[in-house]
Amino acid sequence: MELSLMVFCTLLFGILSWKMNSLVQKYKTYIALYTSDKVIRFGKFHPLWGHIHLLVPLIKFQELAVKGMRETGKKITCYWLAFLYPILGVCHPDTVKIVLKSSEPKNKQKGGGYFTLLPWLGDGLLISDGKKWERNRRLLTPAFHFDVLKPYVPIYNKVFDIFLDKLDEASNSGQSIEIYHRVGLATLDTLLRCALSYEDNVQEQGSKNPYVNAVRILTNISLKRIMEPWLHPDILFKMSPSGRKYFKHAKYVHDFDERIIQERKQALAADPSLITRRRRDFLDILLTARDENGTGLTDREIRDEVDTFLFEGHDTTASSLSWAIYSLSKNPEEQQKVYEEVTKVLGNRTQVEWSEIKEFTRLTLFLKESMRMFSPVPSVGRITTKELDLDGLKVPANIEIYVLIHALNKREDIWGDPETFRPDRFVNDPEKDPYSYVPFSAGPRNCIGQNFALNEQKVALAKLVHRFKVLPDTDHEPEVDVDLVLRSVNGIRIKLERR
């Protein structure tokens, strides 16, 4: 008995020693990264909070990165998530290129906080990795071929006619109007109609629409959880008030999607020729896609991709489009150039045709500059699966890295005068590194729906400037904040004048 106890204690001591040694080695690596002369550090380290107390709201994270790179010229940032582990940020084309060119996935447990989205969005293209991501990316790519995108243009026109009519009605008093919420409703309306062929009077219902409300709540809780390490363990999160609220609204979103998916499956089963007699949408392609083995997506995979596309496709586009409208109001000379181009292309017509989108060259430059000034997605996360050399800094596997898109777009050594709105900077510049501007990410995991989003925004902005002159609200200035996308704490307000 005594011998058995001695053996047990010896094994236990050995395991604890091994674990402790592993932990010590891990923290030695972390400290080496943080103390390297290659990184920008954020203020004084707090033994409990690390640097979290310095980075809330999250826009401060990007502002500190911009300030640090201007003062030091360094290309990498580093801060601690509480006392748990350091997180790196890259904000120069040289380091951004290395991170984005590699196919390392966004780890579901760490990598940029994507684990907080997992119960809602599931294992779709945003979060999945490895062979599954490669397979599903191949299966979904046909959904964004121009033959599929082309029939969406009449839908863009219809949705934004409703949007403009509502703006017209709201601006009759001459008072300024808040547009971010209205734009979000329009982009969701677009996604539901294009991706699912589903019409639900989203813009008429406004914030009363339960799907709109659910997505807003899920987004807010997901971001908040990232900055609350005590809620990172799933069991603690599920027991918390915010966790219970999160799963309640995630269930609503999932039930909503599953109902539409099942109805479409039943319709196609009853009439297989249906898919050839009407416009094919995103859901049709998901349901009929087959890999090289003849295997399609499971019901859960289809739901995950629908959830991912509806969220990414409407929320990020809403951010980009809202800030573009704000940019129109603040830059009247550039707005006039866009208006003259749109008038030349459309004449007296109000409907934009597919063939005309490519003629909006000035509008395209304007939109690019707006996305540089106001990055719709301020950062994207990765986690290393092998050692990387970032500007001489040896980064081992399993280290979280953000690509700081907002900070990258504010580099003076790249943009010269980054705070000046100047669309002409995007006229062909052969010397500019393509990784200096990555609004849709880049490399193998770039945004699959970027052409869909750009086409939608160009149609929306063309129709807007064709009908209205956009003016600023001089009594209101938006307070920029970083959520999962770039938002304004106090909304975005403009005035409109009929042309």
C-alpha cells in the first residue's frame, strides 16, 4: 500500500513538474516577445488586467498603434490580454504580407476573438480551417461568379429605391437624419433577397424586426466577451446573464435560417426543375454543391454558411456604406465629381444596369478612399501554426496576431497625408505595395463576397447622389468606435437636399 502511494505521488509530482516547466517555458516565450525591441508596447503592464484597461473602448487600441508606429517607426505592436498571454498586431505591408499570405486559420479558441462568434456563426468560412475550409471555399466560389452576381443588380435597385424613399420622407422637415441604422436595414434587406430570395419588409419594420435586433445583440455581446477573460470559458459564459441572452438570440437566428433552408429543400425536392426556371441564389448553390466525391454540404454546414454570409454581408457593408455617405457630406468637391460621373452614365434614368457599374470610375476611387479613412473591418485575426519571422522577430506557433487594417491605413510613410480625404491617391501607383491596402483582407482567406459588396455599394451611392445632394450636420460629429465593424457611438447624421 505504501509502495503504491509512493508511486502515485511520484507520478503526480512528475506530471505537475512537467506542466509547471511547460508553463514557465511558455511565459518565457511570451515575455521575450513583449520585451523585444521590435515591438511597440502599450503603457504600463497591470498584473491583473495586462493592458485591457488601456484598450477600452477598442478604438484606443488602433489609436495607440497609430501613435506608436509614428513615434517609433516599428511595424509590430504587442499588448497583454490580462495576465494570460500577449497579442501581436502588424501594421506595415512587410509584416501584413507575411501574415496574410500564409494560410494559417483563425483559431476557434483564440485567434482574434473568433471563438466568441462560434456558437452563433458556427464553422462557416469565417471561422473554419484546414481541409474543411479549403473544401467549402471551393464549393462556395461559384456563388460569386459574375453570372450569379449580375441578376442581383435589379434587386439592389429595388432595395435602395425603398431606402431613398424613406430618406426622402425623413428629411422633409429639413432636419438632419441618422443613417447608420437605415443603411443596416437596407443591406440586410439586400442580403435576404439576394442570398435567400426572402422578402420580409425589413426596412418597413425597422428595429422592430426580430432578426435585426438579434444580430445587433449578438454582435455586441461577442465583442464585449473578448475583453472579459473571465467569460472566455464556455461554462462560465453560459451561466452568465450575457451568455443566456446570447444563446437565446442565437437560437432565434438559427431557427429563422433553418426554416428557410428546409422550405427551399422541400421545394426543390418537389420540383427539381425549379432551380433552372428562375434566378439561382446563394442558397440554391449551397444546397446543390458537390465536391469531387459527390458529397454535398450537411444541413449544419449550410446553416453555418448562411449565418456567416448574412452577418458578414450586411454588417460590414452597412459600415462601409454609412461612412461613405458621411464622406460625401464632408467632401462636397469630391461629391460633385461623383455626381457628374453618375449623371453622365445614367442621364435621366434612376435604375443602374449591370454594364454601367464598371463605368463608375470616380465613384470607385471615392469608395476606396472612404474605406481607407474609415476601415469597415478595423482588424482581422490569425494564429500562427508555425514559426514566422516578422521583421526580425521570431514568432513561434500558437501566437495570436491581428492585422491592424485601420492603423495600416493611417501610416504616413505610405499615404503621405493620411488624414486628408483624397481619392486620387488610388489612381495607378505602381510603387505601392498591394498589401498596403487590404479592406477585404488578402491572400488565401480574402473576402469571398467582396465583389458582391462593392457592386451593391456602387449602385446605392450612385442612386443616392443622383437624387440628393448630401450635406453635413454641422451640429453633430460621429464618435468613431471599433465594434466587430467600425461604427459610431452616437450615430452618423447628415442632411439631404433634393436635386
